[in-house]
Amino acid sequence: MDLLAAFTWCENTWLGQMIRDSTWAFAAIEVVHLLGLTVLLGTVTVVNLRLAGIGLREQSASDVAADAMPWTYGGMAATILSGSGLFVSEALKCYDSPPFYWKMGLLAVSLVFTFAIQRRMANGNAPDFSPGVGKVLASMTIALWFGVGLAGRAIAFY
Amino acid sequence: MSLFQICQVIQESEIGTAIRESTWVFPIIETIHVLGAALSVGLILCLDLRLTGLGMGRIPAAQLMHRLKPWYLTGFAVMMLSGALLFWSEAAKLYDSFTFRMKVLFLVLAGLNALIFEIVYTRRIAGFETEGTPAGATVVGWCSLAFWAAVIGFGRWTAYGLS
């Protein structure tokens, strides 16, 4: 099955049709999407500011991460679940939207940074990054997630 | 001159018209607005979680407040400035929008809530670790969570009402 066929299948699902046909479903789901994104971006920022040596620097990185990560995961789950609903309701629009592919690519890289690098740095069992490298990686993680938000917003525009 | 007429003058001004009629300026400002709001509210959320006892239990409230303040104030400034430009371009439309009025109402409530916290609790926040979070500060935390969620919800809905 090629990509277009897969997107068409999504567009024709019961859920996609229901969201499209409803007056309020899309807007309501998008509010959830935005609230989830806010929780996600806020907590990612707190953890990575700490990893960059700024922000909550009196606390250990592992303490900040342990406190923030459940909320990061919760925000991520809410954003991805609601985002899947938005996607199936307009999969064919997404198929033609360059920012959609940017968003999914940035999302994939952001997830790798968050799970493979940030989590290990926060647990203190990171491959020993020099402070400079750690700062760069933490700044990149923040920038990547905000990039996901930026590209996501752009889907609505073209 | 009524408030509505003032809104009309703002919307029809040279800058308001330029933002509204441009292909890219409005979407770019709106994207900045959303990301500024997410940064600001997302960081305020971390302090609220601590005040309400929902999370962030390993970090003293005083640390969350003092260390995150420059960052959430920056996000807040970005959100307000970009929001002012968006308002400039469609002030008369927004005057009629119920969701916009609700958003402003909750923004004012969130501001008053933060002001109460600033006046009553900021000087005592270092003591929260030893004496526990005062009940009043917990209420402020819950109000902040509710008010900001309402600001974001009504804010997003405002954009639907206009389209």
C-alpha cells in the first residue's frame, strides 16, 4: 500500500468521518492537542534548561527529570492521541501539506533526543558528555520540540 | 467614541490592515503567539503542580518560582506582544467575539491570581519547605491551572469563531 492509499484509508475511517462531520469535535480535540503541547513543551523546557546548566540549577538533573518526566509523557500522550484524531479527520490535506512532513520528521528526531539522550543524561548514566556538548544537546532538544510546534501550527496555513 | 468605534479605528489603521492583508505576517505572528503561550503557561504549570501537590515534589517551590521566572516572563511578554499585534489586525471582529471576551476575562483572572500570590506568598515562599504549602497558596495553584487552561481553550476557540 502506498502512502496515498494509507492516508486515504485514514481519511475514510469511522473516526475520521465522525470528526469531520461534527461541528465541534475538531475544535475541541485541537484544544486538547494544544493543552497537551503546553504541558509537554513546559516540562521539556524545565528539564533541558537544567541539563544546559541554567534554570533549576540548585537541583540535580535527575531530580528535575524525575519530577518532570511523568508530565512530559502525559503531555506527549495527550498530544499524540488528540493529534491522531485530527490527522484521520484530514489525512488527505496532510498528504499535500509540506509542513506535515516537517512536523513528523522533527517529531521523530525530538523523540530520539528525549528518550535516547535526555533521559540518560538526566539519570546520570549518560555517556560522559562534556558540559559544552551537554549544553548543545539540551538546547537542541528544546529547539526541536518548539520546531515540532511551529511546523504543526503551519499545517493549518498551507 | 464607543469601545466598538475605537476597535474599528484600530482594525482599519495602516498597521492593522497590513497585518490582516499580508499572506505570511498573520500566520507567523500567530505561530509565535502559540509558542510563547506554550512556553509561558508550560513553565507556570510547573510551579502550579508544586503548589497543588500534584507534582514537582522534589523541587522547592521557591526554586521553581525564582529560577523559572525570567523564562516564563519572557514567554509571557512574547505572547502579549504578538497577541497585541493580532488584536490590532482584527479588533472590531474580536469586539463581537464571545470567546475572545471570555479569554480576556480569564487572562485578567489569571493576572489577579498571580498578583495575590506575589503580594501574599512571595516573601514566605522559602518557608513552604519547612512549614508546608499554605492552603491559600494551594488554592492559588489550582486557580492558576484552571484559569490558564481556560485562556488557552477560549484562545484557540476564538480563532475558530473568526474563520
